[in-house]
Amino acid sequence: MSRITDHVNNRSQRANDFDNGDFTFRPASKDKAKARVAIQGVSGSGKTWTGPATANGLSEGRRFAVIDTERGAASLYVGINGIQFDVLQMHRYDPRDLKKALAAAAQAGYGTVLIDSLSHFWKGTDGTLEQVDKAKSRYGNNSFAGWKEGTPMQNEMIDGLLTFPGHVVVTMRSHTEWVLQENDRGKKEPVAMGMRAEQRKGVEYEFGVVAAMDIDNTLTVLKSRCPALHKRVIKEPDGARDIAKPLLDWLNDGATAVDPAEYIDRATAADATYKGLLALYGEVESHGLTATPMLAPDGEATSLGDYIRARGTALKNAS
């Protein structure tokens, strides 16, 4: 009996080796970080122009990547103010496919990625809401069962955005509500007001800067960790000058940040060992980078943490 118990315990230990978190406190420091910007607004508010302009400013003139769900809307601005980017057109919006697209962008070395727009991955074809509905239908229209499958997809997509090894800008459509407002002639007229982003409730908490644009092309910063952008209201904003520049100045005022690409190189190295990968996992976890999107050597999209765990476990089992 003891031999069987030992065997079970050993298997359990192998499975849990990579989940034994490091609870060591370290001195706090402000590292250089990457921008996470969300721009939401109603149709015609100018978010599709402000998004590429902001991404261009963050990339400091280098080509950036655009994941396009808006049928080429962002491409209308190529060449304006020197904006140059490469585009990936998407027509189905499974949140797992966005994770794959981010992994491909990271592999290609893009320093900035723009998602125009993130709303499609919530309520578009094959988006999170459709994934929930498909799951519900398999479990007798049980909503709990549907969200049990949909929530991890949504969470992994957001984790991929937050751990992308470069700057990220997303646009989001706003729920449009028409309200009567008095015009300059003293008469009431209907005005489109953006009330809430078309994404899962609370998604704005995940971004460092969140801004809303109205039909008059006025941008209001709703949230900012960057003091220079706090509560700013900007009429017809220039994304590069008004958003990217003050944000970059603030982000770069810190110690050199860790480079996820270095961790990916170490994880995929031919001479990697189980013990080395176990130590690497702890290092990656301490920097909150386990969800960093990457392409495995076989071309499959995965996350840095999952890859290290799978490879390390395979090496240990093989030995």
C-alpha cells in the first residue's frame, strides 16, 4: 500500500511543481512598463482615427500591428502623419483567436499592437457571448454551464492583452443612447451619447488609460494611472501628441523592465532542463508574465507559463 501511495504522491508532486508559488517579498520599484490604452466611443466619434494615431505615437514611428475587425476602417489612415502599419483582417471573433493573433504579433516582434475593435470579441460572430450560447445549448440551456466555458476564454484573452510584450491600444464601441439636449438655438435635439463600452462589464479596470469620445470628437480621460492624463478633456485629439507622448514620458521614467522575449528564448532553448525551467517559471511568475502570448516551436499559440510548465513536466517525466 505504501508503494502505491508513494507513486500517487510522486505523480501529484510532478503536477504541482510549477504551482508552488514564490511568496518572497521584494523591494518595490517603478519599472519601465508598456502602455495599455482603451478608447471607446459611439460611431462617428473619431476613435478609429485616434487609435492608430496613438499607436503610431507609442511605436515612435516604427511599423505597428493592427488586428482589424472593422472591415479596413483603420487602413484609411495609412500614410497620414507618417502612420505605417501591417494589418491582420479578422472576420470571426473567437476570443481564443485574438490570443493567437497576439502571439503571432509578439513572434513577429511588433512593439505596438492596435485592436480595432475589441467589442467584436465580446458580441460579434463567435465572440464570447456566442461561445456562451453554444455551451448553454450543450447543457440544456443552462446559463451557468455556458459561462463556465465562456468566462475562461474571456479571461485568457484579457490576460493575453495585458501581458503582450509591447504597447497595446484597443478601441471599443459604446452602447449608444439618444438623449435630448438643448442646442445653441435653445431648442431640444437628440444627441448620441456613449454610455458604456460594448465589452464585458468592468473591462475598463484592466487598462492603464481609458478614454471616451463623443460625437463632437471630444476625448475625455475616464481613468489614468499617468498623472499628466488624469481627467483631461481634449477637443479633436492628436493621439500621438496628446496621449502617446505624455504616456511614454511617464512609462519610461523607471528602471529597465524585464523583456518577455528573453524568457521565451530561455524556455525554448534546446539545452533547457527541468530544474532550469522550474526556476524560470518562478521568475516569470514573480513578474506576472505567465499569460504572455507566444508561439511554441511547433507553431501553436500558447502562453509562456503554460509552455514552460508543459515542457518542464515532459522533461521530468522523460527522465
